[in-house]
Amino acid sequence: MGRDNHASRVARHIIASMLVAAVLLELSVLTGCAFVRGKYGDQFDAADIESIKKGVSTRTEVATRLGAPDRIIEVNEHEIFQYYNYDVKSGTLLFLSRTNIKGQDLYVFFKNGVVDDVVFGKPKPTPEFQFWPFGD
């Protein structure tokens, strides 16, 4: 009877170990895949940006035309309105991952409440097809 009891315990231990291994494998496969896309900020309208005139436009006019800035920075007696627009795509498959970020920034510099400079970053062109997650 002692031998059957020992064999039974060994068999239960092997079955329990296999179940735990199967559950862990299943969880790693299910949680190993994630695809995320997010956008932050508003698209820029070229007419809105062109309407900003150095030495003429005021803080109020810019805020009325573009809306509240995403960030306000003060540097060297300048107040800077920063507007941005980002598009993020990210994917993970088990241990392989790839993230692409496409963004634009608009900086409007003010001195004494009047536009002193405008800096607008144009977006990069859409990347060529890439065999995900490999490629340049």
C-alpha cells in the first residue's frame, strides 16, 4: 500500500506541474501581444499658422486663433506658447517590439505680448514599408 501511495503522490505532482506549466505558457502567449495607437493634440491648419504675423499679432489673437497652448514657457524675457500634435503607434509581439512616433511642434515666441518669432516643425514623410519589427 505504501508503494501505491507514493506512486499516486508522484503522479499528482507531475500532473500539477504540467498544469502550472500549461497555465504559465498560455498566460505568456496571451499577454505577450499588445498593439497601441494614440493621438495627442490637434492637427495644425496652415492658414492659422500663416495668420500669425511677427511684430503684429498679440497673445490674445494667437490664443483666439489656435486655442489655449499645450504649454507656456518663459525664457530670456520671452513667453513661448507651445502647441503640439503627436501620433504614436506601438506594437509588441512576445519579446519583439516597435514604436513609431510622428509629431509636429509649433512654438510662438512673444516679447511684451507681441509675436517675436514663430517656429514650426514640419512632419517627416511617412516611413516606407518595413517588415515589422525588423527594418531600418
